[in-house]
Amino acid sequence: MSSRRQYPFHLIEPKWQQAWEQQQAFRAFNPGEEIPASHAFAQRHNLSGKADAAKLPPKFYILDMFPYPSGAGLHVGHPEGYTATDILARYRRACGFNVLHPMGWDSFGLPAEQYAVKTGQHPRVTTEANIANFTRQIKSLGFSYDWSREVATTDPEYFRWTQWIFLKLYNSYFDTGKNCARPISELIANRKPQIANESAESLRTFVDSKRLAYVSEAPVNWCPELGTVLANEEVIDGKSEVGGFPVIRRPMRQWMLRITAYAEKLLVDLDTIDWSDSLKEMQRNWIGRSEGAEVDFQVVGHAAKIRVFTTRPDTLFGATYMVLSPEHKLVEDICTWDYPAGTPKEWIVDEKMGPAIAADFFKLWLDLYQGKKAAVAARTAVEAYRGFAATKSDLERTELAKEKTGVFTGAYAINPVNGEKIPIWIADYVLASYGTGAIMAVPAHDERDFEFAKKFNLEIKPVVASPLPRVRDFGSPPDSMISVVADGKATPAFVWFDCFVGEGFSVNSVNTEVSLNGLPTAEAKNKITAWLEAKGLGKKTINYKLRDWLFSRQRYWGEPFPIVWKRDAGGNLFHEALPESALPLLPPALDDYKPTADGQPPLARAKDWLTLPDSSTRETNTMPQWAGSCWYYLRYLDAKNAQSFVGKEAENYWMGTAGRESRGESRGPDSAPASTLDPRLSTPGVDLYVGGTEHAVLHLLYARFWHKVLFDLGHVSTPEPFFKLVNQGLILGEDGQKMSKSRGNVVNPDDILAEFGADAFRLYEMFMGPLQDTKPWNTKGVEGVYRFLGRVWRLFVDEKSETAFEQAETTTEAQRHGELLDLIVMDGAIQEITATPAQLKTLHACIKKVTEDLDGMRFNTAISAMMVFVNEAMTWQSKPLPVMKTFLQLLAPFAPHLAEELWARLHGTFGQTASSLAYAPWPKFDPALLVENEIEIPVQVNGKLRDVLRVPADVDNVTLEAAAKSSEKVKPFLDGKTIRKVVVVPKKLVNIVAS
RNA sequence: GCCGGUGUGGCGAAAUGGCAGACGCACAGGACUUAAAAUCCUGGGACUGUAACAAGUCGUGCGGGUUCGAGUCCCGCCACCGGCACCA
């Protein structure tokens, strides 16, 4: 930009960044830590030496989601949240809190590994270079992080503890009686007396089936392109979240974490934390709790029973067939050899699946389809269908979902409520992994079953009447109108001719022992469930959509599992944990980072590393990127602790309520805030966590899960990690599109900083609009706030001295420019004088607005309030020193460099010693100063504005009404009308209703 | 399809049920300047009206409602954004 620089931010900003670093201005002190007497924090709070938790001021933990340090560097989206948290950190510090505001690196990740595969460059080298670049960029923004607490998930001293937590998971189980995680040792101790002389192998199998970290052979999401498996959460529409590559289902041996054991706690504890409704709702949906019943159906001519889960046990009388998922373990057992006579051809073949059937079966199947053959063995058809379903990728499943497929197994089951024989099918619209992997189909009251039943001509039997007639197919009469007796009254109800999925009244639901007829759905559910339980046919059950967390990846650049594999005397492979003393377990050095030729993870290439002297072999999978981010907020509390993942005292102080009792505080998350300036507003856990919505279910659910396990095992003191969470909105490009390299609309913070400085950048990011909103970037807008900072500068600085400074700059070599700042002299209009009432009013209105807006995180309106102050102050002939100082305190959280510079100079000018602005007590506003003598009262006639009256502030209603009625501007609107009513809102408004 | 969110000037936005559009951008006019940039001042929702004022009408996605009064509350739609999606 060729235009003149508004103020010398290029000198001011590095100057203060250096000063803060030298003074360690933003070091947060732990209980028991030595606090230097010279530190501004010590001086503010009269502390020095070692202070315990009770002596320290209340804590406030403000956390940013730490970034993945990509090669592309920071984009303008990152600093949005970071700026918001920095402003609040500085504000809270001024309010008297001990603020913890750390930063670190989520540095494991795929890009560094892919680069390594291509170039042979060790991922650590790339990662460290990226971290250095991110650090430089973040530091140039003047954020008040305590860098002494910096962590990187790739640091062995960090992932030592990630592995340690994994061992905790491995060595724990979920005790359903106590409803919490307990050490495996307790499980073994409880089992010993129950089963005498149990073999080691049997005990091991039992224990392994209970661990929170366990091995599973289940089908997984395999992404050939990425060469790794993915968690369900990482698969979007059958494609990988990263890169968008196809994902197929494939059985593999994998590590799983038993997050499902915590489904209920993860769900109900959402009510105890302050997150947005939409975010809580996303987590609730993901956990997907549903109440219903499990019911057993006897298979005809077979010992087996099929257990189904249903949320609508009230529709049991309408169950006309059953469906097992293709993978269901009973399929082989119950499937008959031949189909019963008279089985329709359509029940066996399906043109939709034709081409996708395995080749072996295709011909057979085709013959039948084309009528060349009269019959086919049921086993053959079932086998063909299972093959068809298994090879389908998730993507194909979604694509083919438009029309349901399935085949009849030849077997029948007995509907336990009415003894009817109903056919058993297999179909892939029933998922193996949800509920029991089998359903009772009620086509009259479930759209999927209905669709399936129509296609295969299965019986549709209505058992619930709708309270309303059909609205679709207007003009055609409802199937039949009946009368049900509910609550002793006859009520009309409508039995639809096709599918009604809502709640209504049961009909056609009676056997010799129980009748649901006439009951509303909720009551019918209870009644039939009670009957089933009494008969031993079923029971009330709760199911969750949440699945266990697939925790292993076939990658190099991740935490290795502290696990080895051994064989017992019988030759059975089993796993065993390494001792804690073996941590950190480092990944081996490799010169090739690709998976092995036979599809083993890259770690399998390191032959020396792989096999131990006792011939056991190491686990070659690594942990997913989520592992390190599950607990980093805890490591910040005590980042250098070599004995423990976090020290007890530190954890208690920063996360818990330690010290609070001794200060006589009892505030829980539910009680109302006492006052905006009350330094007792800290809460258990992280007080404020800011980050993007993209982590709504993944990171935030996983981290809550780990935290709860650590809580159960006594390692942390709160059940939830993040008390308040705010999602910052996306920043779009100037074209209103998502920023992306391919669109060429990416804004690089470095460029903005060079042209306008960090303070302007910070200010603009906050001025754009509400933090949570999605909003487009506009560089012109940066110029606007930059001009505002220029006005602030000129409000304080003598113009002539600045001209002198600028001239000197052109004639002095660049290295000495910093010294030239001393040529700047404060404006002579700033004097130690008493402020006028008008000036005080302007100031205190600003204090009030900025304070309240900071508490509500309304940064944009806080900034506009400061603009109003400056616009007003520009007109002042004389500028009282205290007023000007106070304004700088308000500005400081937003534009800390400029505020510090002016603060220091102002003190210098008046021969005062400037204590650090960062710890100067936050100003309080005096409501008495805001009282107006005269107020403006709008006068409406019939709700329309007709006049505005200036009246004394203490005006009473009678006077006000009289003044309104006699207004010259109002009178014409009352001419020829009768006044019906006059609404007087005291000191606010008058509305005359006339007609 | 289900869940959540958002719709206000040319643009970003602001408004405890009480003067819609604070603050800023862009724009226009003026001052300063030889000139420009920068800075400072002024203006502005739309329409009707007037020589110019005055004045009036309409205006917060659309349609209803509650209320003396609705951007704000209620009901029904529409559009866009985000999430979930055969979860029985």
C-alpha cells in the first residue's frame, strides 16, 4: 500500500512482543511454584515466593483448540478463535484472575507422513519446520500465551503419557454395577472366588472381553488409497473424510475403545455443561439413545430364538415377517436347505442384485431369474446374497439404498403375541451393528418395512389407528374410520390403507391374555412390554447408535501401541501390555514409510524393532490423531511433569475447585453470575474452550470419554473437561465462498500483518460480526479498523512530534528506528485535570458497554462502543489524563501493542511509573455518572411515531401524557378522533390510541 | 426425510416487546492541498411530494395471529447454511 502508515505499528508491535517475552508477562503460576517478586502478577496480587492454591487468585482456564501445524501455515480462520480467547484472557487477567492460556500442536497427522512416503524425509523434520512457522505466525499476533507450557503431541515426553493413558484404558473395565471404570485387577479379584481353578487361557479370554481397550476382528472401514482403516466418524458418504477416497468394508484385526460403555454418561452429562444447543444436539444424535424392548421369536422347527430390538413393541401384533442382517450369526443355522413348496420366485431372486452377485452363483441365479430353472436351494440364494452384501462398499450401499434388496431364508418364526408363522428374511437394510442385528418387520407402521413388504408382496397388517385422517392423496377417503374407546370415551380414529408411522391407538392387537386395543401408543408399549417380561419373552431395553471407537491406524506417524503379541503353550496368540517403565515407546527409524508389500503397516518394516528378545512381536498399528488431542488440555496444567501426566495439585487448582472453599466460594455452574467483574466466576474444568464446529462429534466426544475414564479412575477431579464451549464461525473468502487454494481466495495473515499490523488484524477479526457466525473476509474492513487505531493514536500523540518522527525515519537506518519512537510526544491537550460530567459520561458509557460485551463475548459491539468514544473524544479541547488512561485499559485486550505503547508514554510524560498494563485492574463504571438530566420520549399515535419530546429525566407519567397530547406535531393526528387509550411507559414512550 | 441454525440498506452488521439500520465498509458532496493521497466535516432505506423545505406512505424472507405497539412472541410456509441419514 502506498498510503501513509496510520501509526508506527511496525516498531511498536515487535517492541512489546519482545518486552512481554522478556518479562515472561503471561506466565501462569501453578500452586507451589516460585513466583518472582518482580513479576507484574506478583505485584498485582501481593504475592511472591511459593503460593498454595488458597493464596493464589481464582483460576480462569481459557483454551483454544490447538492446530495441526500444516505446511500451508496459518490462514485467517485460525486467529479468529485465538483472538477472541486472547482478548478474554487479557480481560480476565485485568479482572484479577490467574489466567491459564496455553498453546500447543496437534502434530501427528497424515500430510507429514504422505510427504515422507514421497521424499523419504522423516515426518519429524517436516513437522518441526511447520511448528516453527506456526509459532512465528502466532507470536506475531501478540497473543498472551504462556509459552512455557507449550506441548506437541509428537514429542516423546508428551506421547509417553498418551501411551500411559492407553494402558489405563487397557487395564480397566466398565463396572456396570458401580457405573464407572475400575481396574482390571478388581475384575480378576471378583472372578477368582466364583470360578475355581479357571485356566489361564479362559481367564484371559474373559478379561480381554471386558477391557476398555480391546481387539476386535469385526469388519472395518478400509481405505485402500490411504492404506489405513478409519473410524465410522471419519467416513462421510462412504468416502474418507480426509481426501474423499472410497472406503470399503473389510474384516481386520483392530484395536477398539469401549466408548459405548459411556454412552449414557456422555449423554446425560451434556446437561451439566454450557455448550450451544446445536452442538449438544449433534452429540445427542450421534449417541442416538432409543428406548424400546428386546423380544425373542422362536424359529419354527429349530432350537434357536431370534432376538430383535424394537422401539415400537406396541406394534408387535403387526409383525408379519422378520429380517436378519446378512452378517447375523444365526443365518447359517436357520437357513433351510430347500425352499418350502410354493415360495414365490420373487422371494429368491432380485434383479437389482443380479450383476453384483459373486460369479459362482450368478449363473444358477440367472437361470432361476429367467425361468430356466424351477427351484434353487435356499442356502445357495442366502449365500449369494451374503456375498453380494459383503462386497458392497459403504458408498455402494448408499447408492443402492433407493431400492431395498433381500432374500427369504426358507425359515419361519413364531410371532410370540399371536402365534402366527412369519417368514424370516435376510436383507442389508438391517444393520448388523445396531441393536441385535435383527428386526421384526411391521410394514403397516414402518416405512422401510413397508417399502420392502410392497416389493416382495408381504402381508401388511395395520395395528395402530391414526388420530387423524390421511392428508396425502387428498380426495381419496381414509382407509376406514373406526371408533376407539380411550379414557372411557369413544374417539374417532383412522386405520390407514398403507403406512402410518406416528403414534395413535392400538387396534387388532389382542390375544387370549392381553389386549392393547384402544390404548394410546405410550400405554400400549408399557402394557405389552410388561406382558412380555412376565412371560419371559422379552424386556425393556435401551439402545445407542454410538459404536465403539476404532482406535488403530496402519500408519507410521502416530503413537505406537505399548503392546506386544505372544503365543501361549497351546499356540494361541495373545496380547500383553508393556510395563509403564517401557514408555515412551518410540517408533522405529525407517527409510521407507509405505505399508509393506503384503499390506502390513509401515512399522512392520522395522524388523529389529518388531521382534523382542523373548520372540514376542510388537503391535504394528499406531494410534489415530485423535489420541493426542484427547488430553492435551490436561498436560498444559503441568507440562513439564516427568513423574505424572499431570500433578495432582496443579490438576486440582486449574480444573477443580481447590482453594475455593478456603476463599469461601461455593459457586457451582448453575448459580447466576454475581457480577461481571466478580473474580469468582471460574468454574470446574476448562472455563472456556473455543474452536471450530468440525470437531463437534469427533474430538469433543472422544476427549469427554477419556476424561470420564480418568475421572472414574481418580486421575482427574471433574467428570467433564470443558465447562463452556463456543464454536467460532467460518471465515469465507472475499467472494463469499469457502476459502480454498483452488478458488484462489485464501487470505494470508502475514500479508495483512505487514500492511496493517497485528492490532488492526485482531480488531478486524472481532469487528466482522458475532464470533459464532459465518462471515466473509473483506480487506477494506481491515482498513476501517486500521483507521480507527490511527485515530486513537492521533487522539494521544502530538502531531508535530509525529511529523518529526516520520522525517527522522526517512533519514535514519532501519536498525535504529526503534529509538526514534522516543521523538513521539503526547498531545498537550492531555492534562492532569478533572473531567467534565459529559466526558465522564462518555467514558463510563464505554466502560459499561465494553465490560458487558466482553462478558457476553460480543466483541464487535464492544469495538463499536470504543469507536463511539473516540469519535466523541476527538472533539474535546482538553483531555483529562485519568479518562484517557482508562480508555487505554479498555482498548488493551483488543489492541494490546498500541495500548501498551500509549500507556507507557502517557505515564512517562507525567513522570509516573507505568506498571504493566496487562495486570492493571479493570475499570469499573459508575452508574451515577450515566444518569441523564433530560431524556427524549417518542410519542406515537396508533403505534406510529409522530413526535419526540425532550423532558426532564424525572418526569412523571401524568406530565408526560399531558405533554404528549399537547404536542403540535401530534395534534393533527388526533383531530376528529376519540382517544381510546393512552399507554405511558414510564420514562420511555407514550402511545395514544385514537379512532 | 429428520435435527439445529440463519434470513434486516449496495456490503459487514446493531437493536431487555417501545424512535429499525448504532458502529464500520463502499459511495457522494465539501474543507485542506498547485494537485493527489492521507486527514477532517457533511449526507444518505425505498417511494410519493416540494423550487427547496415541510409532509406523507411503505419498509427487517413470505402469509396469518397475539399486543396499545412485533425485526423481536405464536402458528403456517419459502430459501439458504450446518449436522445426521435404512439406527428398527
